[in-house]
Amino acid sequence: MLVELGPGVGAAVTDRRGGLSRPPYAAANLGTHVGEDPAIVRANRELAARRLGLDPAAVVWMDQTHGREVAVVSNSQPAPVAAVDGLVTATPALALAVLVADCTPVLLADPAARVVAVAHAGREGLRAGVVLLTVQRMLELGASAPGIRAWLGPAVCGACYEVPPELRAQVATVVPAAHASTRQGTPALDIRAGVRAQLAGAGVDAVGTSPVCTAEDARYYSVRREATTGRFAGYAWLVGQ
């Protein structure tokens, strides 16, 4: 799925269709850390990149940790950037990738300043402020908060993300907008609502949100739905020179 983040910006999110993976990862798993044959994952990543018109060698991946660290990159990387959950670049044709399977993939761009970013916002990343730090790194490269456009991709919705009451309280104390309840009235978290609130607080008002709940839509990988599963990805890159 292509995502509109403004002129001169490419952005997209994959789903689980069209790759080489076999069950339980069928079919387009892009995660190297879930137990699948690494050669199949590499082939899936190359297929995904080429379908988007990207050079597979110019896609920068992260070794995600559910933390708040953010890296600014200007060159292709031989290996995933270690221990980060956000990437920012002002280098054209360098694509940034974020892996998810219920967490929120956050894609950001300031088309005028020519800066793009991705962030991995799960429960812990939301609480730690990884998206806020990603925005800050964009500002340091010349972006402006009013000029940033953001898109929150497919993720588990608040009605499906049941958590213990003490965990909801821990997160909602820091990000009140994440407080939610399931359809059955049990405690839950709405990560995308929390991210939207954080972005608004940082002055980023142009925020789009996918309507897809990964736990409910079998086109996407979901740890909530399947304990052993793959990962799909969000990408953002600058087009042209």
C-alpha cells in the first residue's frame, strides 16, 4: 500500500501477501528475528524493495528493542542499525524501514525540508517517547513541526489490545490518550491514539491513520492473533536528488 506524505516523498506499507514464506510465516515475512530461514527473508525483502522501485541495498533496517533510541543515517548500512526504534534521514533514495506485527509503524516526512523518518511505536516505545524523539531529530535536520506529515499504519486497535489494569495505568499516566477499553469493557491500550496525541503536542497536526486493526485483518501479521508469525514493514524515502 502506497502512502501519501507529500511531493518528493515515497512511503508504503507491506502486508503478508506475495512472498516466499511458508506457514506460519506465509507469505511475505520481512522479519529476520522470528525463526524463519534467513535466506527466505532476504529474498522477501528484495522482492518488496523492487516492487516499490527501491534498491534493496539502499534500505536501512533497525534492530528494534521497544526503546526510544533514534539514529540519523546518511548512508546505506551493511547490517541493521543496532538498538534503535527510530530512523531519520535527509539523504535521497535512502529508504528507511520499520518492522511491526501489532505495534504502530509511524512514517513521517517534511517534504519542504526534505527529511523523512520512521518509528516503531509499541507500548514501551510510546511510554518512552520514541516518536517525540524522532520528531526532534527531524527538527535538528531542518524540518519544522508544522511542515511534518505523519501516517500511522496498520496496528492492533484499542478495542483488541487488552492489557492488565496496572499496565494500562502505567502507560496512561504518561500518555492519557492511550487509555482504552475492549468491546467487553476490559482494560486496553490504544497506541495509535497515544501517538496522535504526542504528535499533536509536538506541533504535528497533519496526521493520517490507517483504519486497519492487525488483530482483526488476516492480511497483516499479528502477534495477538498468532503467537508465531512474521513481520510486515513500513517504508519512507526521499525521491529524486
